[in-house]
Amino acid sequence: MVLEGNPEVGSPRTSDLQHRGNKGSCVLSSPGEDAQPGEEPIKYGELISTPLVSKALSNRGQHSISYTLSRSHSVIVEYTHDSDTDMFQIGRSTENMIDFVVTDTSPGGGAAEGPSAQSTISRYACRILCDRRPPYTARIYAAGFDASSNIFLGERAAKWRTPDGLMDGLTTNGVLVMHPAGGFSEDSAPGVWREISVCGNVYTLRDSRSAQQRGKLVENESNVLQDGSLIDLCGATLLWRTPAGLLRAPTLKQLEAQRQEANAARPQCPVGLSTLAFPSPARGRTAPDKQQPWVYVRCGHVHGYHGWGCRRERGPQERECPLCRLVGPYVPLWLGQEAGLCLDPGPPSHAFAPCGHVCSEKTARYWAQTPLPHGTHAFHAACPFCGAWLTGEHGCVRLIFQGPLD
């Protein structure tokens, strides 16, 4: 997806709005030392009645953030035009100001469905500002601007004044970011999850996702996105890849060549002696093909499909491997087809448990060791291809194929 940026948001300026009685006025003041010669002066006026009604909030051409401190006191930070950055907004809303629409992902993969599946993703979850000049640095901030070009942090939202007198805050369910240690490569290791504030500062996690007490400021870390950074929006987790990082990732052509090479080896079912083959991605993931390889996810032995060895007292998918007698889930294997999720172009040698998605060893081990946020304070490793929670001691298994007997 190619996103075109909005350069309308730049440097902030702060205004205090204090409501003096039901029929009083709100005084809006702002320093003007940054005004350029010849520029039209910014006009301010007296606001009547509510502290949230001002020209800054009603003017769609003026981006602003409103911090409600109490029913009678708000602080509004206005943002000026910046021609050096592009802004992209992410959220659940399908309105025009959202560049990348996301929906909740259920633990079994796919979008959450049903009337009881209430979304926890904010309509205006976060925004990313990218420098228009090399090295095109991208920075992430919690919350996005709505149709009126405003961000509202209500009375219950976590907010505070920084030591230099500026305002900052957190969104209700938060925006969490994790930068991988060692970059997104063969040597990657999971990093530490942090929370990003509305102003882009980095904090340790709150006690629970929506707690009003913020974590501790992490001064030696920044909101700059790196290759492989994970962004969690409380219902969906996004992976940020840089152009340079994607050059190291396998291409779809390479993934197809690996599929054909695996099939050319003519792996066989060790019991039925039938030849196995991974289906073409063009076929789609519907029902398994007759030649589809299946795996016992506890041991990794690969077979063709068969209907015996069931251990229904242990669960509907529990089967006993005829080679090693281990009992566990028995699922079809599917080659992972999203190249951007892969750390390296290694051969498809490992499968995630229990979903059966196949990728390289380094890719499988990295994601199996990466805890993704779930709910208010839980973390689970998940398959990057379908979102299924990983099970077992390692979350993935090395595949054991039997070659042709001839």
C-alpha cells in the first residue's frame, strides 16, 4: 500500500483554556515569537461557556490536541504547518483522514466477528510522521486527528505536565512499540515493549493497559521506528519494515522457488507411501489438497492425511504419531506467503504449532520467542501469518520429511 502524506502537522504551540463560571469566558493565549515577517498574525478571541469550544477546535485547517484537566480547565496545543514531514494516520475508523484502516485480530487468525466482539482498537489510534529528506526517519505518536483535525484526551485519560511545562498524555488502551535487538535480521532477538505517548515520548508499560498512572520515562529510547519494530494497538499488531530491510527479505519469487524445490524432492508419507506436495498459493487456503503434507506438531513427523490414531479423549485434533507414538495436534502444513514477516530467505524447515504455517528456522524461532500483547496485561507468542497463539515448549517444530524410497 502506498500512502500519501499530510504535511499539515508540525510544531506545537500551547494554549490554556480556563472556564470561569457557566456564563464566563475562556482566555486563550499563546506566545508569538516564532511568527515570521510578513505572515498574517494568528487571531485569538474570547471563548464563551465551554472550555472545549474554540477556534482551534472548530477550524478544520488547524490541528490541535485538547487535554481536559477538569470540567472547568483544559489545555489546547495547536500545531503549525510543517512542509518537511508527511503524516500517516492509523486506526479503526474508515473516515478519509485514516490512511491505514485496521481491525481486531482474533487469536485463531482473521478478524474478530460477532456481536460480542467489541473492538478495542481506537478509531484514531496513532500517527506516523516521516521526514521528507534522507534518511526519511519515521516517528510514531499515540492518537490520531479526527475529522475536525483534533485530538481529545478526556478527563479520565492519563495526562500530565512535563518538567518543561508542556502537556503530554496516553490514549485509553495505549500504543505499544517493541524494537528488535540487533535489527530485523538473522541475528534478531525480541526487544522490550514500551508505551508511546501523544507527544512521542517513551515510557515503561502501565500496570494494566488502561491504567491512569503512566509508567516511567525512558530517556535513552526514542519513538523512531526501526526495521522490524512492532506496533500494538490493543487488538492488532503491525510490523514496520524499512525499504532497506525489505531488500534483505525473500521475494515472492524466491518463496515460490522454495515451494517447487521442496516438491521436487518428492517427500513421501512414511505410512501410506504417497507423494506429498505443497499446494500453489494461487489455489488459496481453503480445504487441504489430497497431496497436502500434514504434521504431528509435537514431534515434527510429516505424513499424508489419514483418519486413524485419533485420541478424542485428549481433544478433537489429537492424534498418535505412528513413528514415535507421541500424541498431539495433527494439522495440514501451509507455506507462509508474507515475505515481509521473514527474517531471512532460508528454506522452509520449521512449522508453527499448532497452526502449521511453515517458514525458515530463524524466522520461526524469532516469532516463537516474541511475546505479543493480549488483553489488559497478558502476552502470548503468536504465528505471524495467522495470529494463532503458539503452544508447546518451543512454539514451533522442525519438520521431519521422508524422502522417496527409490
